[in-house]
Amino acid sequence: MFAPEELTQDRFLDGRLLVAQPRKGYRAAMDPVLLAAACPARPGQAVLELGCGAGVASLCLGWRVPNLRLAGLELQPAYAALARANAEANGIALEVIEGDLAAMPSSLRARSFDHVIANPPYFAPKGGTAAADPGREMAQREATPLAEWVVSGYRRLVPGGWLTVIQNADRLPELLTAMAGQGGSIRVLPIAARSGRAAGRVIVQARKGGRGPFALLAPLVLHAAPVHAGDAEDLTKIAQDVLRCGEVLRLQS
């Protein structure tokens, strides 16, 4: 468990959500908000988040779409407890299960969901500098292969359910290979910091058993100015709508 002095209170969706996060551990920023915005959930549906951390993506989705049945799977007990506390503090029902997706808890193996969302670790198992905080390192460094995240997600979906993943752009080939095994109707949304820049992230969405064509969508550009010119915020209109107002990112026509 985190002590109160180890936490900060951070505002998401322009203050609509207040989320406690560790000062020195893994801290959510834009990515889980974008992930939530891309999930095409409808009221009354069931959604599972793999690796929910402090709960930001699930809570953003729960704020936008009423009457969802939200569940999150989290490996680290301290983050699982934090997600539960954040859900309660924001008045959003979120069931958080502690466990490893590579050894799925029996309470989840018996259930199916309309949507699965995930923000898997971005960094390869070896190489680079390890984070000083163990919790942050575990959240960011891949231990379970990316393909296993995809397979685990598909297994928890009802036929025709949607899997939505945000990941580093350089992992896109690996992600597409894994998703094509059991799904189709794949949509890829590149995310670029500024116009003319290469995409740093991608959101990839696939339908379990889907047969629709592949689509590479026009990139989402986050910042309006061509270069970073200071601390002033320069989000594009669509980025403001998503990150500040909780609007949807439509990947499907």
C-alpha cells in the first residue's frame, strides 16, 4: 500500500476525475486517456482492462459511458488497491482483480466481456536504463510477451467483441501479427506529437472473429504548433476534446 505522503492527487479530463498516483512510481499521462477514448463501449456493456494500474483508463471510460460493467486486472497489489480507492473516490464502479494475465485468475477465466482494453509495457525485456522505482519498472518493462497480452485479451472477449490496445509505434508489426491470429476488422490510429513528425504511439483495434478490411487511419496530431515553444499548452482541437472533455476517438466508421 502507498502511504498518503507518497501520493499526488492528479486531475484528468480537465478536473472531472481526481486520481491518486504515486509520486515516484508509474504515473499515467495521456496514453490511458487516449485508450479509453478509443474504446467503442456502449451503456450496459462489460469492459475488462488488462494491467489497469491506478485505474485511469477504466475511470475515464466509466466517466464517458454510463452503466458499464468495468473490471480491471492488475499484477501489483499496491496499484490494485489504489485503483479501487480511485474508483470509490470518483463514484465509478470498478472491480479490480489482483493477478497475472499470463496465469489468469479463475474469477476472470469464467467470464467474457464485450471489450478488452490494454496499455501493455512499452520497453523490451532487456536494454535501456531501468527505472529507479520497482513499481514503475514493472509497469513499463515487458515481462509477459506482447503477443500474450493480445491472446489473453481475445480469450476474454465474446464473439464479435473488440480488443483495443495502445502501444509504441515501433511495436506495430508485432502487434498486428498477434492480432491477426484470431481477429479482423483491424484499425490502426497513428498518434504523432506534431504535424510532420513520425508517430510515437499507435492505437490498434481488432474484432474477435472479424472479417472486415484492414484500415490505416489518418494520424491523430496532439499539438498544434510545429515545435515546442514553452510551457503553454498547444493541443489541437481534437486532442483538447479527447484529453480535456472526454470525447470519443472513433476508429470504426
